[in-house]
Amino acid sequence: MRAVRIHKPGGSEGLLLEEAPLPHAATGDVVVKVHAASFVPDELEWPGTWVDRAGRDRTPSIPAHEVAGVVSEVRYGTSGLAVGDRVFGLTDWHRDGAAAEYVAVEARNLALMPEALSHVQAAALPLAGLTAWQGLFVHGGLEPGQRVVIHGAGGGTGTLAVQLAREAGAHVIATGRGRAAGVAAEMGAQTFVDLERERFEDVVEPVDLVFDTIGGELLERSAGKVKPGGALVSITAPPPVRPEGGRAVFFIVEPDRDQLAELGRRAESGRLRPHVGAVHPLAEAREAFQGKRGVLGKVVLEI
């Protein structure tokens, strides 16, 4: 099969489109014929890209851990899926990803893809959608009527977090670079703070939840804007400062079939819209990785 692989650390320059063996499906796996895949720009820096769970070298590695496609093989121990099903979901961080014509995935990490969604739309949903859901509701405990700041509202996770928070009945304050203002407003943010022009803490009153997708100094400064009993939730690093009387949470997204299915239902009904910023063919994977940081929304590889 054709696959994009990387043989050693060194960044996206090492990504090569080449022939690779078909994936081996283990117990509980399905093989998916990939139609579209997506990624985050820093995944080439993850330990799981280079070693398996036992710490053994597993290169050459295939990146892109969000997948949408059609089940082509079902292994023993698999439940809930059958050959021919349209599916979307996440591949394991320590196994090959979906920048290939086929990928083996644990069936429990996939959900049936709504008929109304294209493969490109579905591939943009799993990682960003699950991260937004878990950050807001599982770890952040967001409730109707609360105020939430979403840092990085123009990114793939941020655009979905804005939509989910708004539909949950929260007052949404979005932050990001100025060029993200229009996207944030379109997704439902009531307020936008341009971080290139002002410090958000100078213009925002204390809130119930800060959901951070940017990190760095902004994460540290955010603790002072969380109300007692509120939460500062980050996907970038453990918050260095704990909010007074509140919680500080750092988490790594977990696959969840039920949550994924709920995200799919909302997308099918039009209540949730994955923001696709760019689409590239598989042969342009290197360019896609290199250009990701300049794109609002998700970048998708179409196979």
C-alpha cells in the first residue's frame, strides 16, 4: 500500500510517501480502508511516534491519528462493527496512524460515521471533538449559565469547543490571534479577545472555566481569572499556578466511542461543524504538516 512514513526524528522534512506493508490486525482490531486522515502538527515529537508501549523502536512510523474510512476486515474479538461500515475515530498513539491507504485500529476507538458527513468532515472531528468535549464537560464541569474562556478559539479544538460550550448554555469568551475573530464569532462566541493587541485578563471578568489550547505564559496568567470553585483546564501542559479556591487540570484525550458517536450525531444534525482549514492529497503530507500552524481549523489528508 501507499503510506507516508518517517524513519527518524528530525521533523516533517523526513516524511516520505513510499510503499509499505499492509497493516497487521490484532485481536479486537479492524482494518480500515482510509478515505481521509488528520493530525496535529506536534505529533512527530510524541514518544509514541518512535517507540511502542514497551519502549522498543517501531520506526518507520506512519503519522496522522484521526481516521475516516470503510471497514475492510474484522478480526476476532471485535464487536459493534462489520465489513463495509463507514467509521471514524482515533488510532493508538503508539501504533501506525492513518496517513496510508489502510490502517489497523482497535474497534473500540471507532464509531459509525453518520451518512450526512463526508469523510473529510469526519476526519476533522475525532481528536479535536473529543478533546473539546472532555475538556469542557468531563474535566471542566461546564454547566448552563456559566462563563468560559476558550484560548485558541481559531484552532481545530477551539472552534469545536466554542460550539459545544455555546450550545450547553454557557457565555463564551474566545481568545486568539486577530484573524480568528470572524471564525470565533461564526462558531458562537459572544466575545473575542485579540491576544495580539491586549491581555485577556485586562478585559475579562473572572470566569467559571478557562479551557486552554495555547499554553506558555498565557496558561500561567489564566489562573488569576478563575472564580473560586472554578477550573483551569489545559491540554498543553500542567498549569503552573493553581486558581485560588479552584482546580487546575492537565489531561490527554482518551478515545471514547459513546462520546464520538454523540459528536457525530451533532455534526449530522448541523449542531456541530468541524472547521476544515485545508485539504491535501496524501502525496502532499509533508507540505500539509509544514503549513498546519498557519491554518485556522483542521488540515485533512484525502486518500
